[in-house]
Amino acid sequence: MEMRHETLEGEITVVALCGRLDLEGTQAVDQKFSFLTTSRTGRFLIDLTEVPYIASIGIRMLLMTARSQMQRGGRIALVVPEGMSRQVLETAGIGQVVPMCVDIDSARDTIAAG
Amino acid sequence: MNRATFPRAASPQRLRIAPEPASLRTVSDWLHAFASAHSLSPDDTYRLDLCAGELVTNILDHSGAPSRDHLIELVLSQGERRVRLEILDTGRPFDPGEHLATTPPPGPDAPPGGWGLRLVRRFSDGWEYERAGGHNRTTLEFEVAGLAQAASRPKVERGPDRRQAFPESHAPWRRADGTATGGNERSGTDRRAAGVLAQFEMFRGVPYALLEQLLAKCVVARFGTETVLLRPGDRNDAIAFVLEGRLRVHLGTLDSRDHVPVDRGRFVGELSVIDGDPVSAFVVAEAGTRVLLVDSQTLFTRLLPIESVNRSFLRVLTARVRRSSERIVEQLRATLALEQLQRDLRVAHDIQLGMLPNPEAFFPDRDDVDCAAAIRIAQEVGGDFYDVFFLDERHLFLTIGDVCGKGLSAALFMVRALTLLRTEATRRGGGRVAPLARIVERVNRQLFERNEASLFVTLFCAVLDTATGRLSCVNAGHNPALLGAPGQDFTPLDVARNTVVGILGDIGFRCTDVQLPPGSVLVLFTDGVTEAESETGEQFGSVRLLATLDAASGGSSTDVVHAAVDAVVTFSGSAPRTDDIAVLALRFRGADSL
């Protein structure tokens, strides 16, 4: 499980996760990810394009970040291409909390608007 | 005969794993190997992987302390366009269906858990659980696009079928799309239905010839697409035996997922046939299902007089009555458990509020400080807190905090945070008050340890030296404190920002010192105040808060606190309150007033 991050124009931080968000993968990245995405209020794009699998533990990690940002007025969006992972996230109702976009560009537009 | 269920001869594949997190990858690799060998689609592979992963994770979570005797075994078998996965374990009894039924659904505001079993329900095509011989056995079924080795059935030429004596009594059936089936859709293969039926429990022991003679008069209906056979209120005059495929009985609405499957060899419709009353549930035939319809006349005059059939029929009925009684008892038990839980929550609410100092009785014997606080908890138990107490004659400690999340886990975390703050703040190093930054660092380190749920708390802590008016502050991810100096408007205190408490272990916290002029008022609050929403979704915001405080700054601390809380409550109107609110005010009258 790997995690990369970069800052785009407009102070948007893109955090790209790469690998399976199963128990092992989530545990490997959870601390780092939570610190990066919850220790300050800001605009975050979580890129899940290279996450081939997501289990409930991964959903939980994303939800914690989303909730913490939104409680403090931050903005967050997920980049999830069409496919099973998107269906899994939809089943968990993530879409009601965070916008889910199919690519980085539309996610950037979503997060920059408003 | 086309078999939709699993022939025992299918080669099962087994995997035995230790009950430890590392086994999850083993399970996943094993499933991927199976999927690859059977040309399963990536989506079907994902579903298998996801459901197996969630169930095994559940076993790890719920099986109690790890022991050498605890084993988990997975068995895969495949049928035509179907995969069955059995998961056995020797841990404590754990029925995932029951667990799901008694766990509140997760949502944006609920504790972040409970998704796993819901994912299994959504991404499998049915599960069954049984506890037998000291094992939990959960069986998952998947309808898959691969495994397409099933050749089409050889077409049997059908001539005039003299045995179709009363085909008009049941057809046509309505399909889900509103069209109707034709008449009797009996195929050549169905002539062998009696041979299949002879294996069914109800007809065990009945001579084949007699069965054929009896059943020749009945209709076989085949449903190419998903079809609604019965709706609540319909009249029904036939028992439907499933020859192939599956019926589903939906007790609530048609789209409810809480349905009872009726598989091959089992039947539905007996209650309305017996008492003649309207049907009480939806019965849906899945695509490709074939049923044999036994009308009431045939049932009562031909089948039930046969003693062995009669016994079997009564046995099936009795088993259903027993099961439904058990279900009622289970529901009753769950209701009672829920009531107990609600009582416990009310007690927890009282205990939690009881932990906070009584805001009406802060330091009545001190003339140099005037302090007041108020808290409103949105649910039974909350995550906001405040505290204020003297460390010695001279130093006053005050804090306000907000635990991320709500509900019981947040409440328990709040209790830990508050207790640690009290312990660390009052700890003496060489008889002196510890520096505030050290206090917060120690609290942070201890909250970070054993914080499996990754909860955290935002904190504003301060120590006022009442002799000098010097205020040391640490702000850990919390809203800024507001200061109203005499004759001036309230403004946010400029204090160094630190990260939230509980998320990272070994970090330092920066402390900022400010001077409180005599007569000034310090106000601490949680974000529930500024983020309270009106009925139109507008937030209360810091501008309204500052204006409210400015207007009230001439009064006592109690007046200031009540003005803030009242303004938020009035602003919210009937909008649902989703977050706790807490406010603490301190007026420093100055050392001279001692």
C-alpha cells in the first residue's frame, strides 16, 4: 500500500492511494493518511484510481477523514472510477457525505466550486 | 435434469487459516486462484473477495480471545453459474444475520462501523447461517457470469401430452414487467418431474407410479424472467413446489431485501390453501424458475390421504410454525435488549454530565475570578466537555474540548480525555505547577496509546496566573478563544495552532502567553456554537457570536454564557441539533480585587 501526495493550484492537496484498502492495506496507511488529511482544515482530493479493492475498514478510514474535514469547514472529494469499488462506496452511502468524481479534473472542479 | 443446486460430487476446494489478520491475504489469493481457474469475471471475483474478507474479519472481531484451537475453514464449490462459499469457524457463536438485525444502520452521523455485513448482504446472492457441532457455518451464494460450462439442455420432442388434464386452472401468471406467461409451460423434461419429486421430503416413500399419476394433473409453470406470482390480498388455490431455481417470499415490500428464499424441493402457498384466506406476502419467482402447482383439490383428495405424505406435510408445517415462534421470541429479546440499552444510555448521560463541574457553583469564595459554563448535548451522550479548577491558590486551569464523532465511543473517549487532563494538570513536579504544554503533551501521548478507534479531541487549555493576569494557552485544533477587554469588542485570541490530541504520539505542543487586562472576559466555546444551523441551513457563525458577546459583555459570566447559548437556540429554531454546544466564560477582575 502506497500513498503519495502533492499540492495543486488553489491549495488543493491530492492524496493518491495505491493498493488494496483491505485490513492490511488500510492499517499500513491509516496513521499517515489521517495525519495528512485531518491535522489541518483544507481542500483534499483523495484519488482512489489505483485502489483495486476496498473493504469496510477502508470505508471507515475515508469516512473519518471526510467527517473531520466537514466538521471543521474543510472540503473533500473522492476520485473513484466506475467499477466495483465505486459500487461498494455507494452501498456504504459515502456519496451522501462526500462528492465522488470519476477523474481528477472533475473532482478539482467540484472542490474548487463553492 | 438441469440442476441449479450443488451436486455433492462437485469438487470442493478447502482452505484452512489461522484466526489472524495476515490470513485475510491468504484468503484473497486463494479466491483469486479459484476465480482465475473458473474464468470468473473481475466483478464476480471482487464480490467473492469482498464478502469473504468481511466475514473473516467479522470472525476475527467476534470470536473472542485468540486460541490455538480456533480454526477457520473455507470451502468453495461451484454449480452451474453459481459459486457457493462456506465459512466455518470454531469460535464463539456468531450469527451475522442476527448481528446485522440488531445493529443500527451506519450513516453519516453514526459511529463509523457496521458496513461489513451490509456489504456482504448487498454483494452476495444470499447467505445462511447455522450453529452446529460447535461450529459457526455461514454459507454464501453467488450467481456468477462465468462457470458457463452448462450446455443447453437437449430438446425433447413433445407430442400431445395426454396428462395435461387441467392446465387452465393456474396460468397465466403475471410477470414483473406486466406481461403474462402462457398456459401450461410443461416441457418434455418435466415428465420426469415425478422422478425429481420422489426425492423431495414431502413425497418420500410414495410409490413413483402413484406420484406420476397424481401429479400428471398438475401444471408446471416456468418463468423465464423474474415474475411476481402472488401479492398480499390475492386469492391462492395452489401449493407451488420448486422444481428448479428459486422463489422468494417478501414479507414487507417487494423491494425489501429481507426475504425468505424457497429453494428446490420446498414449497409455498400452503397456508392460504388450507384456510382459504388471502395471501399475506409477495411471492416472486426468480428468472429460470420452474414450479409444480398442486391445486387444493389434488392436495386434499389425493395427496394428503396418503399417510406418509400427510405426516411429511404436517412436519413441514410444524417446522415453519416453530421457526416463526422462534423468530418472534428472538425479536422480543432484541426489543428488550434495545430497551435496556436505551436505559443504559440515559444513565450514561447522567454520569457524563455529572463528571463536569456544576456551572452554578464556580468559586463563590473568590473575588478575583467570575466563571460560568453551559453545555447542551445533542444526543443521549456527547463528546463536548469543559472543566475549570484551581491548581493551587494562584493558578486557575480551564479547558474546553470536542471529541471527534458522536455517540457512545465519543462519550467514552471524552471521559478518558477529561480524566487524563485532571490527572496531568494536578500532577506536581517539585511542588510546582507543570508547564501547560507538558500537560497537553502527556495527555496526548496517553490518549494516543490504546486508541484503536483513531478518535481524537480538539482542545483549548489555559492556565491563568491570578496574581499577574498572565494567561498561558494551548490550542490543539480547537476554535480560537475570544477575549473582550474592558471597553473593547470581543476578538479572537492570537494563539499558536497545534495538531489535534490523540492522533499522533510523540509530538510537542506550543504554548502562547497573553496578558489579561483586569475586567476582561475570556470566552471558550466548541464548534457546535458557530456551526449551529437555522431552519434554512444557515450557520450561526462567528460574526453573530461576537455580536452576542459584545452585547452581553457588561453582565456576569453567567449572563455572557446564557446570552450565547440562548442566541444559538433561538437561531436554530426547530432545526435538528446535530452537534453538542459548550460555552465557558471567565471574567478576570484583577489581582487587586483579592
